[in-house]
Amino acid sequence: MNKTKMNYFPEQDVIHLVITDEDEVESMELSPNITAELNEKGELIGVEILKASIFLRDFILESTQAKLMQLQRARYLEAH
């Protein structure tokens, strides 16, 4: 995993995460717009994310909102 790199293709709005330089033999859709790339042993060698800007926006917003809710709950519990 020491060759991990990420490429962004703005015209297509695609992020491609490369874990190894092995040949892709198979791919598997993990969820809409997210595909796992597998080698001949079925091991993960890469991930492709379509509509990457939307994915990142949603991920960041959801993570931030969850963290804020945890902080608000902790403050509430401390106060009561």
C-alpha cells in the first residue's frame, strides 16, 4: 500500500484512488457512483468515485453535522 495515490479529473468530476499498480481484473459497485477495483485475487487495488464533488460535499456535511450533534449532546449532559 505504499504506492497509494489519488487523482481528480475535474472535467468528469471523478476521483480515482490507486492503492497498487496491479492490473484490474474485476470491479464491484459498492454504492451508486462508487466502484471498487479488484486484482486477480479479489483484493482491493483502487476506488473510483463518480460525481466526486457531490460525494465530498455530502460526506463533509454529514460528518460535521454528526460531530456538532455529539458536542451539543455532551454540553447538554454536562449542564444537567
